[in-house]
Amino acid sequence: MEKTLAKDIGFWVMLGIGLAVMFIGPMVWGLFEIMQITQYVVLSVYALSLAYIWGFGGILSFGQAAFFGLGAYTFAVASINIGETTVPFALSFLLPAAFGAALGYFMFYGRLSDVYLGVVTMVVTLIFWKLINHTAGPEYSIGAARLGGFNGIPSIPILNVPGDAKAWLDPAQMFQAFMGILIIVYLCLRLIIASDFGRVSVGIRENETRASLLGYDIRRHKVIIFAIGSGIAGMSGAMWATYQTFIDPNAFSMEMSAKALVWVMAGGVGTLAGPILAVILLQWLSLKLGTMHILNNYFILGAILMGLVLLLPRGLLPSLRLLAERLWHLGRQKMDASAASRKATSDV
Amino acid sequence: MDYVLIIVIEMLRAISWLVLLASGLAIIFGMMRVINFAHGEFLMLGGYITIMSHNAGVNLWIAMLVLAPLCVGIFGILVERFIIRFLYGRILDSLLATWGLSLLMVGGVTLVFGNTVQGVSTPLGGVSIGAYQVPFYNFVLIGFAAVLMLAIWSVLKFTKAGLIARATMQNPDMAETLGIRTSWVYMATFGIGSAVTGLAGGLLAPLTGVVPSMGVNFVGQSFITVITGGASMIAGTLSASTLLGTISQGMTFLTGPVYGDAALLLTALVLLRVLPQGITGRIFKKSL
Amino acid sequence: MTKLNRRGFLLASGATAATLSAPSILRAAADTIKVGGLHDLSGPLDASGIPMNQVLKLAIDEVNATGGLLGKEVEAVIYDPQSNMSLYSQYATQMALKDRVAVVQGGITSASRETIRPIFHRYQTLYFYNTLYEGGVCDRNEITLGTTPAQTVEQLIPHAMNLWGKKVYTIAADYNYGHITAAWVKRYVEANGGEVLETEFFPLDVTQFGSTISKIQAAKPDLVLSALVGTAHLGFYRQWAASGMKAEIPIASTTFAAGGTDAVILTPEEGNGILTSYGYYTSIDNPTNAAFKAKVKEAYPDDTPILSELSEVTWEGIMVWADAVRTAGSLDREALLEVMESGKSYDMPAGKVSIDPKTHHAIRDVYLAELQDQEFIIKETFPQVQPKDTQMVCNLEETPDANVHHEISLN
């Protein structure tokens, strides 16, 4: 924790991998692989939104999908009406962030405790889900965009180059743009976490009473963290909408919320790289399962989730790190007995 | 006039249904602070056991009232021993594990029973009230909800087991010091909570039929009822069910099911803002 | 959107294919013709998807048993989208770009179809949608063999009104299909001099219908028209029977047992008397259907699928495509479409089927049947019904590049 960002090896490794994938990826991968990996990138941004508010703000949201869906629908409605995608993309960050701030104000200034906070976020998501599912009739349209109820909104425009509505990105360009967004989000979150603000939020996470006795305004702090997370989730929703060119109410589903929880928990709470790793592994697995025909896919996915919790309670990344450290120490034990006391942890 | 009576009966039915749905979860959550995300699938299992055993020739009432709670209760104990036991104090991990369990159960039941099972007709037929007819089964539901609440209350209030349970709930460490095996109490609680859910599933089966994926329709409602009710099992479940059931059913009659559901959710939201510890966090504080 | 360079793509994907694809798929690439199958085999929709998939495999075996196509064996590439739209879009992309299948059969809900249809349109992979739906797809790349409301509702409403009376209470699923069907119901009821007392929509997860049943009793209609969808909604029929209303007010449905399974999930006491109209029933009496049913029974002796319009039309999908390949003597999409547009008529288990060149929807026999003891008894047959709804909005001969799903407005 005490290290500055510049001295953290993990940070530079992640950044390096990200940039390498962004620039070399399209040269070596075929179209299908690129589209596949673009999906991991989008969902990684979504996972980061929860990884941040939960791991570094101590806010557990069961309703991350509310913001994901809100961002997606905002983007869809705005881009269909405006005919280009730059302004809608910005809106898909701003609107969910504003909504997150409002909801955060409602919750944190009401001093809701953990579990209740979780349920309130879940209820909000359910309300969105119910209402958006109810918009099948032709009376539910915003400008040129029909909300479409259960069937969702088809034919959402593909991202275009800012300022030129006809210059649509092809899959490789979209992949690079999204990879760029992922890197920027990761970078910004690391900077926020390393800043004074971030240190205070970790302090609040560790001990709220102490932080408030030290004079920090916990409620305001949490509202800001929650709003940032909501904005990022909204933006990932917009990326999802333009990547798939359609969006349906499943964006607001409990499953979508739960997925974010699973990724963060499986990857390791309190890390940013872990959830990204978990997104890639679990999404790949679910795709792979559908192409094989063994037993029933729900059965296998369920078993894997349970196994993860019972066998790797800390999450993938921390467990891997622990394993690596153990091996490292095993090798060095004889040479330096005191190494264990000064073990270096990085908060990748 | 008849219509008003019909509406009142429907509201009572809706309240009873919420009570049946939420009791099992309330027992587990109130007692152990474990969120069982597979609650809906426990319900589904109860339904399957009822229908499969009925189709195999067992009397419907025995299947519904004895076999379903018994089997789901035993299943619950197994789940507690093999999974939940390791996750006490880790609310989130237990949530994730039970989510995995719910997927596993959906898949498992599909593998074992297939997804097309002939249902059971709702027993007892209809009753005329003025110009209207309602299923007599509605009254069965209302009756069972009342009996269930009464039974839980008497057990907690008058029996030694109830005393031990309350002690463990209030202060597990102290209870342990006094020689109570809290681990067994937890196991039994989880089993009983599951059995109650199994019973609810059994009672539901003749109304809606069963499919492996039916559980997801009920998880949200059950959680919201339990959390809105707050920490005390009986007063919480009862007050939350009454409030939410009345409002949602009233809205359903006035407009339609969508706004009924939305009204239920909005009420819960406002309530939690006003009473952040649930209804029984402030009102009926000392009740069970 | 993409400037896809096929050769470049092939080289690139060949080089890295080992990272993501199963080796068995690659090995078979050269010497077989691949047919994609996309049906939900797990999750909430598996009750419809599994029978469709079983029949799809059977139909492919049948094609192979009669000598394959163009001297090659036909191979099924089957993925399970797990009732999940984003997996639908991924597998569709995979089939079009990586497996390079000759044709794809699949999609169940309209949502899944609208997810994958544009993908196949973009990558020019021929696509068959084999489900009854609300009508309105206008896409030359898609062959739609299932029935639409103008084909079925148009027969069902006058028949039911003649039998029972003129006042109708409509209950429908709260999504696109339900809303459009409810609009058609209203139109046909009014055209026949009747009146729709009330139309109520239900979200797909509603299981308790007590309040609606009371409302229906208060409105006193002559018949209830149900466009409810999915297993949660089956509760309506059960609760309806439980309240003793079944003897009082009859039900006609545009959706009941469309996937076949509803008919056996309800007990005879609950289901008897429900009137429906579809493009296929197992009780259709012709030699092709008898042979079809025997083949299904023989191929799946233990887990015999319950046949319905969905699964029978899946059979048609493969057969129509195989016939086109044989006639054209190639797999070229244009050549196949030309054969199918020629107005050829096919002898299918469901009766005579041909493809309307203007809409690429089927012109087919429509039946009206009543449920008795879990079997549908056919009451009436309407030969060669046109997909009039889609014809109102779509003419592929004039706009061959169309790529939309029209919402057919009746107002």
C-alpha cells in the first residue's frame, strides 16, 4: 500500500500487457477472435466498475446492472435519435453517474447498513427490469427509438469516429478503441486509488467510525465513489450496446448484477486485475461449454462456482499471488530467512 | 359487494403466499445471517418432489405436506454440512456459493426429471361467492400460512429448542460457553428453514406446476419481504407480507400485474429508506 | 460495416484457430457440408429447444441416409446458447466466420432471432427461422417457415366466435409478440361483429392469476382469448380450472402448446377443450406425417420429443434447404435462394408448403384443433394460407436488400 504507483511492478506489467494486446492483437488475430476478445474487454470495464466501489470503497452493490442497463439504453436511445455516437457515449457515462449520485445520496445519507444497501440496489435494478420489460407497446418510444420491451432495441448504431457520423469503426478498430478505454479506466482508477481521496476511501472501508472521527465526511465520500462506479458501469453498458448492436432488458437482470459480483469475487476483492482475469476465464468457459455437449451447462457452471468459493476463497489473483510467493520463499528460505517479514505485495 | 369480498380474499391469499414464500428464508437469514440465493430452487425442489411422488401414486396431501418438507429439509441439512458450514460469517461467499448451487440444481433437476412433467390439478375445486367463483385452495393457503406462523411462534416461545435457538441467535459465543453446540443449532435451523421452503414449494406446485427454472421468479420477492421485515422472524415476516401483499394486490386489481409488482418494489424501497433496519428494526422491536 | 477480406481472414484465423476452436471442427472442414443448429438446450427455453434440436439432427441423418448432398456428407454444428442472447450473438458470429456453415437453422424467441438475423445477413450466411412468430421480418437472407398471426388468428377467431359468442376477453404476454397478436385479435373480432371487452398484458414471470380470474368473471365475456407465453403462464389455465371457471367460459389460444409440451404438462381436466390454431399437429392424417412420426419414434425411442409446429418446421427447414442444394447443384447462396423463390411446392408432414417469393415466408396449410386428453383433435383445415401480415409490409422482389423487422401497425 505504501508504495507509489510508479514503483509498483504489477501496474506497469498490466499497462504493458494492455498496450501490447491493443496494438499487436489485431495483427495476429482473425476477425472472430477479435470480436470474442472485444467482448471480454467490454465486460472487463463493467467488472472494474464494481471492483472499484467494492474493493476500494467498501460499497457492495447488488445492482450494478441498473447502471449497466441505464448506460446501454441511454446510448441506444440517444444514438438512434442523434445519428452519431460521440455525444451518446458521453451521456452514457454522465446519466448513470448522475443517477448513481442521486441514489447514493438517498442511501448513504439515509445511513443504510451493508446488507440493506445491497437489497436497495437490487430492488432498484428489479424496478428498472420490470418497467423496461413493460415497454413493448408502440406508446413507449423516445423520439425515433422504440424501447421494445422484452425484445429490446435492435439496430443500434456502431461507434463512429468522433465528428464523422459516417466513419464507422470496423471490428478491429472497435477492439482497439475499447481496449484503449479499458486501459484508460484502469489507469484512472489506479490514479484515484493512489490519490489522497483513494487513501481516505480505503480508510473508510477499513473502519468507518475511525474515519469519521478523524473528520472525514464519509457519506459524501461514498456518494462520489458510487457515482464514479455507476458512470463506468454505464459506459460499459454503452460499449455492450454498440458491440452487440442491440440491447434487451437482460442488461438490467439480476443475472447481470450477479455476474459482476462473481467476477469480482472470483478474481479477488481489492484487486483490479483479478476481476479482469475472472471475466476472461468465466466467459470463455461458458462459451466453450455451449459448444460441447456434456450433461447440462447450468449444472457444470454451478459446480464450478461452488468449487471456486470453497477452494479459492480469496479469489484467483490473490491465490495465484500467494502461491507464487510461497514458491518464491521456498526457494529463498535458506538464503534469507527474514524475507517473509518484508514480502512485497502489489495492489495490481 | 361480492367483488369487494373477492378482492379481500385475493389480498389475503397474496399475503399468505408471501408469508409461505418468505418464512423459510426468514428463518435462515434471521438466525444465521446467511443469504440463501438458491431459495427459489429449494422451492422448486419441493414442487418437484410433490408432483413426482403424486404421479408415482402417493396421495397428494401426503406428498405436499409430508414428503416435500421432509426431503427438502434433509437436502438442506446436506447443503449446510457440505457447503454453508464453511462459509459462516462470510455473507458474500455464501451468496456466491448458493448462487452456484441454484444453477447446479436447475441443471441437476433438468437432468434427472427432464423439463416436461405433467402437473397436478389444484385440488378441492371452486367455491361460489355471490356471482363469483374462487378456488377453495386459496383458503388452504391462507390457513397454512396462519398455522405456520403460529407453529414457529410456539416453538420459539415455549420449547427448549426454541430457547436454544433464540439464545444462539442473540449471542452465539455466549450460547457456546453455556454448552450449546451452535454448529448443530445452525445445521438444524438450516434444515428447518429448508423444510418450510419445501412445504411452500409443495403447496405452490398444484397452482403453477413445475419447471426447473421456476425458482428465479420467486427469489426477488422473498428477499424483499424478509429484508423489509427486518431481524425478527415472525413479526417481520408478517408485517412485511401484509404491507407488501396488500399494496401489490391492490395495485394489480386497479391497473395490472406490472404496476402491482412495481408498487411492491417501490414500497420496499421507501420503507428501507425510512426504516433502514427493516420494519422490526424500529416497530415491534422486542417481538420474535 | 466491415470490409471483410475473406482470404486474409482465413489465413489469420487458420493460424490462430488452435487457441479457441475445437480441433474436431477444423478436421472436418474440407470434406463435409456444415449445417448450424442454434437452439436453447439448457435454461428456461430448453423445453422448446431440445425437441427442435432432436428433429434437426434426425433430418440431417435423413439427408445423409439418402446420399448426402453434392456427394458430401452433411455435418451438424450444434451450439447451446443457454437461453442467453449474448451467447446467441457470439455463436452466430462463430458459425458464420469460423465454422463457415452453409446454412443455419435456429433461434426460438423473436429476441433471439433479431439478435442473430442481422449477423447472418451481414456475413451472407443463409438462415432459416422455424418458429411461429408475430410476423414482419423482411430479409431476403432469412427463410421463415413458421406461421404468423394473419395465418392462424384469422382462422381461430371466427371459429371460436361462431361457437361461443361475440364478447372476447384477451389476455396476452407483455412483450412484442403478445401486443401484436392482441392487436390482430381485436381486428378480427371487430371484423366479425364482436367486441373485445378488455385486453390485459402479463409480464413473462407472473405465476399468480387470481386477480385476473376475478376480473374476467366480473366482465362476463363469452370466451377468453389467451396469448400467454411460457411455463410461468401455464398457471393461468390451472388456476382457471381450479376456480371452476372452465365449465363456464371457454378458452381459445394462439400460443397454448405451441412448443408441444404444454399439452402434457396440464392434466386432461385442466386442458380439455382449449381451442388452438397452428401449422402442424401430430394428428394430421397423411402418409408423410405418419412416416415422419415413425422416424422420430425410431430415432429417439426413450426420449421421444413431443412434436409441435416448432419441431416439425425445423424438419421442413432442413428438407427445403437440402432440396434447394440438390436442385441448384451448389451451395451458392444466390442459387439456393433462386430455387426457393421459384414457388416450388414441398410435400411435408404438415401438408403442402411453398415459399412466398415476396416475403420468404411460408404459404401453408393451417389447422384448427381442440385439446382432448392431451391430444389435439383437428376440427378444420384451411389450405394454403398466405402470410398476409408480412405481405402488407414487405416485398423482397422490389427491395431485395431489405434487412428489417417491421412492426406491423394495425392502426
